[in-house]
Amino acid sequence: MHKHYFQPEAETMPVNEIKKLQEYKLIHQVRYVYENVEYYRNLMDAKGVKPEDITCLADISKLPLLSKADLRDAYPYGMLATDIKNCVRIQSTSGTTGKRVVAFYTQNDVDMWEDCCARAIVAAGGSEDDVVQVAYGYGLFTGGAGLHGGSHKVGCLTLPMSSGNTERQIQFMMDLQSTILCCTPSYAAYIGESLKERGYKPGYNTLKVGIFGAEPWTEEMRHDIQNSLGIKAYDIYGLTETSGPGVAFECECQNGMHINEDHFYAEIIDPDTGEVLPEGSKGELVFTALDKEAFPLIRYRTRDITVLTREKCSCGRTFVRMHKPMGRSDDMMIIRGVNVFPSQIEAVLLNNGYAPNSQIIVDRVNNTDTLDINVEMLPEDFSDTPKVITKKEKQLQSAIKTMLGINPIVHLVAPKTIARSEGKAVRVIDKRKKLGINIKFSRQ
Ligand code: DLL
């Protein structure tokens, strides 16, 4: 087991010291934001809370929560806490609905963010000996820029590929002997599949590690990618609103992701009431950026559902760990009254030997929700008789029913007919949205 840290004094700080540091930073940050962000000052005033009311970490629950809706209201400059001339960078979310979230960074903010990504790379075994192929999208998306900056800080040779052009990814991977691949798990699975098609076996490349995140992925998906690429796959988490990737990362124990607590304070709340839940409870993750200068969000609701644990980790890091988020509360579908996450379907597919790239179609017919799942049949099953295919569809249907509690209709479709993803995979088509049916989690 490697035991390297990028910033050991922070990463292994005793828990009581981390809490003291967080308390000190929180008290200062709340005053800084109150004085510099009118939008948040108004929210605090409306709640009747002043910076001097925040004297310890527990006082944080007195502060208002922020949501994506607030960021849209304040778009584009309303959350900026410093003069624009102090900012050196803008990044943005992929923004599938409504206005994009635009985040600003000072040079100190960029440094902090890149340090967090460097910690993730070192925790995955990276060093100056490595060639890091960054196949997350560059541009407004934070994946490319974040891992790129982290890779520089570690001193790795950095290959800024961006996502897409899989042919070229494979050629550079082979020619330049990449050792670490950074991209979304769905793109990693696609690269693995493309390598196999070209007759490469896992041992044919020099890759040893993958650092994958930006979307939910299951343990089954991890095994699948590890086998197809012949690597150890690590998870990395983050969001544009807090900086980007690197808010949390996996160590070699792969038992949850360590949250960089010297920079981010994490809470779990009940998504319906906003109440803070005790440690170990499942709920919505909320972050406070403790030392960001340009875009310092306090109590930002991520919509990600997870659990935090302070159980000791044998890697020596003392930072709290978050479980893999099982999906965003706004990815969750309510089908016939049952909560369904796409990741649950993905897990069943992989467990039954199918590829994870399915298409999930939800609709409402005669006032009843319908769930259809298109799944690619295995290439060797393509010549099966219709009778055998129907039997396999029924088997998969029953495995999914056992997982979800509701009956789907499974369609086995020809191999390679479902679009592959180079970034974040979009697997769900919810036709009920067109009907104006509210199928989201109720909140606030
Ligand atoms: O996805 C930042 C990122 C880039 C993280 C590269 C990791 C690697 P956004 O586009 O703002 O930022 O999307 C943030 O993606 O709230 C989660 O719902 C989801 N997400 C990110 N990482 C993970 C992960 C980037 N490891 C949103 N597991 C977050 C599950 C993840 N979901």
C-alpha cells in the first residue's frame, strides 16, 4: 500500500484540530460574505441572523441554505464577493436546464482547487513519474481544468486531451504511454470497449490508474472498467459551485471519498425540512466553502444524496468520508410511487453481464407510469432466435423488478445501437415532463 500525501499536514491533521480550523475559518468567512455579498446579506437579514451570532461550528445551522435557484437569481455577478479585477477565471456547469451556473475564481481560489486535485492524484498513487491523460472536457466544464492543474502541481507529465476523439485518445495513450487516465466513468467504459474492439488486451497499455467522477457510478461499473482497462479505478467528486473536481477523493482504501475539510465544511440535511441530520444519516449533502475569495458559497445544497462517516481510515487521512453519492435527488425518478435511481438499473445490468449504457424511457399511459429499458444484447446473442431473446428479456426484467420493486419492460436491442458518452452520460428520457407532471422530489 502506498502512503503518500500531497499535503500531509492538512490531510492527516487530528480531527479536533480540523474542527478548530473550520470554526476559525467559518467565523471569518461568514463575516466576509455578509460584508461583500448583498444577496446573502439579505438572506441572513431576512432570517434575523448576524455574523456575530456565528461563534462555533454548530451555529452554522442558524444560517440560510442556498440552492441552485439562488444562483440563478443572482446570475451572473450577484454572488461575487470580490472586485471582478481580482478574478482570474470563470468556469461553468454543463447547464442542461435553465441558466448555467457561472463560478468565479481568484488566483488563490485556483491554487486551492488545484491543490485539492493534486491530493486526489497522489492518493491514487500518482507522482512525477506519471503521464496523466486528461480526457475530461476542457473549456467551461471544470473537469479538464481541475485535473490538469492538479497534475501540474504533482509534477506529472500532463496530456491535455479533453474528451472525445476516441481514436486519438487511444493512439496517444499507446504512443505516449499514459499511466493515469482522468475522465467520466462512462467515457472510461467506452474507451475500454474501443480498445477491446481494436484487439488490445488490458495488459497492452501502460495505464495503471483511472480517476473517474462527475457522474454517479456503481461498484459494478468500477469492476467492469478495471477489467477492461487493466487498472485500479478511483472515484473523485466535486461540483462547479464549490470549485470543481477534488472536493472529495478516494484513497487506496476505496472506502468512501475523503472531503477536503480544511477548505469545505460538509453537512447532511433532510432534503424536505432542511434540518441538519446526525452523523451517519443518509440525506442531502450541503457544503460551505471556508476560504474561497471570489465565489464563496455558504450552506450550498448539492442535491446529492449520501452519508458521511468519521470512522478511522487506514490510509492515515483524518478527513471525513462521504459514500459514493447514489445519484442526485433531482435525478431520482418517482415511478408508480417508487423512488428509482438510474444507478440501480446500471448495477443490475452489469451484474447480469450486460453493458451499462442503457436507455431508460419513462412515460405515463392511461394515468399509469411506464418504464421501458433498452439494453444492448451481447454480440454473441445477436443470432439468437426471437424465443430465446424474449426469454432473456424476461430474465433481466425479473432481476430489475427484484432491485426496484416495480416491473419494467426490457427490450434487448442490437449491439452498438445506444449512443456512447464522452462526458456525462444521459440515460433517462422522461416523457412525463412534457405532460407537465411533477415527478421531482418535492422541496422547499
Ligand atoms: O462534475 C465536477 C467534476 C469534474 C467532478 C470531474 C469530478 C470529476 P458539475 O458539472 O458542476 O461538476 O456537476 C456536479 O456532478 O453535484 C454530482 O451530482 C455529480 N458528481 C460529480 N462527481 C461525482 C461522483 C463536476 N464522483 C455534480 N459521483 C455533482 C457521483 C458525481 N456524482
